[in-house]
Amino acid sequence: MGNREWGKAGAVFRQSFTDFPLMVELGKKCPSWSLSRWSGSKGLRFIPACDEGFSLRGDKQRLIYKGRKRSHRFTILTDHSFEYDCILNKEPESNVISLVMEGAEHFDFFRQPDFVQEPFLKGSYAVYKKETLIGEGTGKLCHIHRPEIIDARGRRCWGELSIAGNELRITIPEKWLSEALYPVIVDPTIGTTTVGSQYLWDREPPEPPEPLMFELSIPVNRFLVSETIDGNCTAFVYVNSDDSEAGGRPVLYSDNGNSPLTRRSADEGFIDMRVVAGKPAGWRSAAFRSNASIASGSNIWFGVFCEYYWMPRFDWGAKCYVDWWDHLPGLPNTYPIWNVNYFENFKLSMYFTYSSAQNYVRTLTQGVTLTDNRKLALDYRRLMLQTVKGSSGFGKSILFVRSILEMQGITDTFQQWRAYIRDLYDEAGTIAEVTQQTQYYRTQADTVKVEGIVIRSLLVFVKIITVSFVRDFILRRFLVAREELVLKSCITRDIQLESRIN
């Protein structure tokens, strides 16, 4: 399988990359498979009714669960489909093959009528979400095609599909099975696009079917509003065939007892629906807006005013009003319903998205970005005069040098140098060998208050110069009594630096 990988549960491969990608996850030990398309929404898991063990083998395109009674094979056919084969190795106990579907309660299974032209679509099932939300496209999960049964001699027949509760059942014609040569292969194909499987409309017999075409009418389907709509929208419609006057405009109508009523759209853009050279069949879009707020949780009827023709894709099975409007130009403010009990059975390939009208503007001022590094050098000088009580005169000069690192904003960096110069007068004392003793003590407290920004570091260099002045009578006693003079400076300094940051 070209894009297969192994997860916790088993092999995983993806389908329909350009159309709401679908993830297919295969069982690691049993031949189950699950389908999921929308993030946050529940998917659908198929589990064959088997109670035996399997051996697993395969390559990048095909994976086989080999069992004794039955084997199961998965094959990628294209980007838009894969094939599940149930291989009967011997005659089964019943001609009905059952698969349990986990999550079936979240989906609608629209059976396609038996009068459709393609044999593999007769009695097939289009699987849609019960509640298709805005942003989930058409809401189609997959399409289970009618299975073909093939025996070892190449004999073929068609099986019949049916849904019973949460079981998908494949019924093989009993007489054909009784004459089959084993192994017998049962191979339903699973389509993975969100586009409808049909484009032909059945006419009254014996007239052959013809492509479905809407002319000067407003076909609408009902959608659930998952979030409040009050602004710009974009419509997407699938165009299948060409007409020289193909075109239309998207439109919204309110719900009134499960039928459309009041127009809820404005400024509906024109959709070019021609299919010509350079404009192949596919999705086309146009913008419009809501003309009033549409509450979350309510239902809305969305469709196209065909001006003049539209040839879409569709699946049979959903309520669709298609009423006439030829009063050009302009759209009716009230849906021109002819009879609420008269409607079609089309699930049209169309949807719309909603985008909020809110705008967010961010402005950076001062020319500073988040990665700027800015350095500023600033000098601060402070003169301080301090007076200390003492009986002796000592002079002391102290120089403070401080390096300050400041951070501004997120990444702005400032470096600053600050110098403090001050004069100090210290106390000194003398101690003699005689009974006389004089001792001086000095207590000094400095408080420096600085208001700065963010982070600061302080480096202080102190230079102390002491100058002593001794009176004559002290010197005379020293010379006469031969006393020793001891000069002692007992300094107690308490410096408190406080940085208050604004």
C-alpha cells in the first residue's frame, strides 16, 4: 500500500487527499477496519464476525489476513477507493456475511435505488453524518458499493447489501453458492470521496435516464449550524456537466418546521458552472454573507439559485426542496415553496464554510523588536559629606567605584558606571604603658538609596587614607617619659545599599 504505515492498532493508509482526507486504519490482529474523516468526530469501524486467528502478510498495495475458514484482503484501488475481500476457503454455514459497525448510530445509510444504471450502485449505500456541521463538507464519509461474488471457476454474481441495526449484511444467492467452487471471493468496493455517486435522473419509463439539471429554480438541503454565523461565507458546489448558460448564486433560508422560509443571505456571488476546456468538472465556489445572525444549534437551508442551469452530483436519500423562481434579477426574500409536502430525494454535492469577520492588529512601537540588544552607558556622580564626632582629628578619603548592570524590557541591556567620592573623619586613640589611656571608637552607618531599573550589581572599592594630628603635650610626654604611643583606629562600618526598582 503506497502510503501505508503501522500504528498502534495496525496498518494505516489515507485516501482522497484533495477532498477532506479519509484515514483508513486496519486491525493489527483481526481483519477490522475503521474510517475517520473529521477531526474530533466519531468514525465508523467494521468488524467481521470471525472467531479464528489469522496470519498477516502483504506488500505496499495489498494486505491479507489469512485464516483457516476465511481470509480477508484489503487492496488500494485508487486514491478514491479501496477494496475489501472476504475469501471463503470452504463452504460457509450461512449465505450471509455479517460485519458489525461500531459508531453506526452517528451516521445515515442512504440506500441507492435499484433503478440506477450502474450495476455496482444498485442497492449500494451512501454513508453520511447524521448531523453535518459547518466545515465538514457534504458530510459524506464513504460509499459502500454493491459486492460482486466470484468463485474459483470465474463464475460471477451480485450480492445484496442490507443494514440491520449496527450490522452490514452481504447476502449471496443461495443456489449460486451451492454450486460454487471454492475459494469464493466476496469483494465490495469502498468509495472514499465526499462527492455524490449519482448524476443521472430516472425519468418515466420507457424514457432513458438523463443528467440531473436544475433550471431557474432553488434546490436546497438542510444543514445544522454548529457555530453562530454572522459574517462572510464561502459556498462550494460540484459541477458535473456543461451548458452554455450554466451558472448560479449561493443562498441561505431559515428553517420553519423542516421547510425553508426566510432569506438569510446577502451579496451572493456568481458561480461559473461551465464545464469547458480549462474548466473541468469539479468544485466551484463563490462568496456571500449572512444578512442577520444565525444562532448556533439551529438549522438552515442552503442551496443554489440556478441562473440559469446547474448539473450537479448527488446521492439519493435526503429531503430536497426544488421550487421555481424566474423573477429576474434578484432573489426572493421568502422561499417560493409551492407545497411543503412536495419535495425531491436528493442529497446534493454542495456545502459552505463560515469565517469570522474579526480582525486582529498588533503594533510594535519605539522601533524595538523582540530580538533587539541595546546597550546604554550612563555615569552618575554623588558627593556625600559626613560628620563624625571625635576629639582627635583624623582625615580619611574613601572612593567608591560601582559597576551597575541594568536590564530593560525583554532583551535591552544597559551598563552604567557610578562613582561616589566622600570625606570621612575618623576617631583615633592612644594607649600608653602608664596609667593614662585614651581610646576612641567610631560607629558609622551609611545608607545609599538608588532607584533604577531591573537588575543591578555593585562593586565597591574603598581607599582609606588616615592622617594623624598629635598635640604637643602628647609628643612631649612621649619624649620625656619614653612612652610608646599607639594609634588605633577602631572603625565599625555598616553600609546598606538599597535598590528600589520602578
